[in-house]
Amino acid sequence: MVCRLQIPTNEQNIAPVCDFTISWCLNHGLSKVESIRFTVAVSELVTDIILFAYPENSRENFEIEYHYSFPNLEIVVSELGEPFDPDKHTYDAKKAREESNFEGAGLLLMKELSDEFSFINKGKEGKEFRLSKKIEIHDIDELLQQSATLREPEIDRDEQEIPHKNIDEFTVSRIRSADAEEIAKIFYRTYEYSYFKEDMYLPKKIEEAVLSKEKLGVIARKEDGEAIGYFGVMQKEDSDIAELGEAIVTPSYRRNGVMTSMMNHLIEILKDQGVTALFAKAVTNHLVSQKVNHKFGYETTAILLALSENIKYKGFDEDYPQPISAALEFLPLIHPKQKSVYLPEKYKDFILETYEELRLEVEPKEVTSTHLAEKSDIDLNVNYTSLTSLIVVNKYGKDFQEVLSNMVSSLEEKNPCVIYLDLPLENESTPEQFSEAVSSEFIYSGLMPQFHRQSDYLRLQKVYSSLDPDIIEIYSDFGNKIKSLVVDEYHRHT
């Protein structure tokens, strides 16, 4: 969820920004003490921009974006003020004591009061300051006990065989906010506390996601009303496709067709909502989720290396010695009209084969002429938990080479696991600008259909983690073909 503010460079705006920031932090679950600390960091940054970023007496606007993705809060401040190099403004405690020279103190304060602080130099596109804070869940048991019956007795589920129960009738319906507690119970009964998404144990968070329409899903119930299954998706903010979020059936009620019924019911709801496709990021440390996806008709279109930190799932007790990669699986719900695409020659045949697997019609176009804007339009998303970043190119400018180089250099200072780069395939400049990405040591990841603004993108990736490709498991034949290409390029760049 994103909230954007345009702020004029007027000192009178500092207090309202602070008031909004602390309310936003509190409303999203940050403690009062941490909300105050985070607001002080934002206040320092906003004050510095208003007082020092622009020439004296000028009146300009800068932008503040508030991003919430449980358990992370991120505030991104963008401005087009005078050039700035944070390395030239370091705090010196001795100078502060002896000379009352506090240069760099503001930057130090922002870093100390944030969990993560990043400065991104985007050249002619200006500068970004990124501050993030993680919501700490100190006692999930306490939060879960919304009712006396929420917590089940502790039992050793690994040693106790779960009996299968046949059911003749069950219903599937769209989830409502009132279902939040029962959804949390299903996750606890299935995984205890081993499921990696903490918010699925927090009824209030589930309720908020449903009310805000961030989460859409279905719930399965027995005739007596007991909830036995849940299937949820999250719609992308910048496109009409949705990501498969969570799919779960209480273990004792599996093999009754519950999952299939939920999936079919959900697809009909999504079509009515205008959702054109579903996608899933299936982990590659085992094949279970990939097999389920392909049973429903998904096709693998990309391999995302080092996508997330090592996650330990209940039932998969072995240690996995590296960041977990994922297979991007895609399921068209509504087939779009044929579109024209401009494909880099290096991957042209491979991308066309991916379109064929999806049964999506495209017309590859030859580039006749290209026109670059004065400035590039590029978005950046940073995941501080998994140490991954995504750079999305919306429009190429004459400064693309400089901006991409500056962004990558800034991100590399944070020791990332991987940086992903999405290039628009419906932009005729992509084949030419693709060479800049390759020279920056980006390798193939795959096709991302309809991923931003309903447009298709080529995803590249620059991997910094040490990986053993042999333990990356891919289920489908075509997925393994993508893996072979990705692994070959990975070896050549490491």
C-alpha cells in the first residue's frame, strides 16, 4: 500500500508532515516509541530538504511516499534539488565538541533512528532517500489469543499421524473481514508457528488487508460452518494481474477436492473483478508448490535467483544452505489482444518460445527508429528483509546509462543478494538499451507478462550471492530449459 504526498518547500509544512508520519506509523502497528523515533528521522530529512536542497528563496515541490508491506514500513523522499554527496558530509564528534561544527549530524541521526537508510543518486532524475522500519512482533501468542479457543493444545505433530477425514459436502465463498480469525486458525492448525508470513497469524492484519481490498480470496467451510481451507491473492498495484498469496487446507481434510474447488471459485471471482492473470513465485528448495501450480495450468516464465532469505517450512526440516530462488509461474485468465514487442536479439527466440508456452499472441517488431526522452522514468523497490531490489524502467531517457549505473552503485553499498531489472518489451528502445544492462553484468531471468501497467517486461538479474544451482529444483520441462540458460550465464559472470 502506497500513499504519496507532494510537499512545497515551505518551513510551515514540516509540522504537518511530522503529524501525518507519526499517525501513519501508529496506524500500521509501530510502537509509540519507535513511531516517534522514525518521525524524528523523517523530520530531520524534510527540514534539510526544505532549508538546504534548493537555491535560496526558490519554491519547489518534493515528494514523500509511504510504503507499507507487513512487517516493513518504508518512507521514500524524492527531490530534484542541488547535487549532494553524503560521503562529503560525515559527522566528526571532535569538531562538534571543540568547534561546534555539527556537519553530518543530521545524516547520522537519520541512520541511527531508522532500521535501514539508503541514499540513491539518480542523476538528472534527482535523489532518493529511503528510510525503513520493521514492525517487531514480540509475542505472537499474545496477539493470537483474540478468543479463548484460538490457541489449540500443544501436540507433537511431527510424531502424530494426522488422520484423513472424508467430507461429502462443503461450501466455498468469498472471504469477508469477519473471517480473519478463522483464517489465522487454519494457518496455526496446519503450520503451528512455522509459516514464514507472520501477518497470517494476526487476525487484525488479515482483517485490514481484506477491508482495504489489498487481499482477495475464498474460504471453504464444512456443513457445520467450520473453516477448513483458504485461498488468497494480492492484486498488483500497477497492473490488472494478481499474485497467488496463500493456499491452505487443514491437513485432515485434504484429498477431498477442497483446493480445486477453491481455485475454480476464486478464478471466477477474479474474472468478474477484471483481473487478467494470476502469477506465483514458487520456491525452488522443493517441488511441491510448483507441482500444484502446474496442475492448475500455470507455466514457468522466469527463474528468480536469490529471491528470499532461507525459510524453514514445517515438514521440510533440512537446512537449505543458500538464499531461496523462485520459479515465476503465470496463468492467463483473460487472453489479451495481440501486442507488438521489441525483443533483444540475444534472447529473441527464447522469449518467443515463452509466449508460445503461455499461448499468448505477440508480433515481434524490428526497430526502425528510436526516440529517447530527455530524462528516464525509473521506479525502484527495495526489500530490506531479503536484501533484494527491483529497478523498473518505464521510459528511457538520454541519461539512462548514467542513471542505471548510479542506482546500481548506490544499491551495491548495501551488500544486496540480487538486483532485478525490468525492461519494457513494448518500448522500441529496449533492444538498443539492453546492451547497457548486459555491460553491467545483468543476466537473464525471464519473461514477466503484463507485470507493470499491463505491459510485458524482460527481467534481468545481477546476483551477488554465492549459489549452488544444482540444488535449485524446477518441476516443468520448459522451466528447466530456462534454468539451463540462467545457470550458464550465472557461471560465466561469477
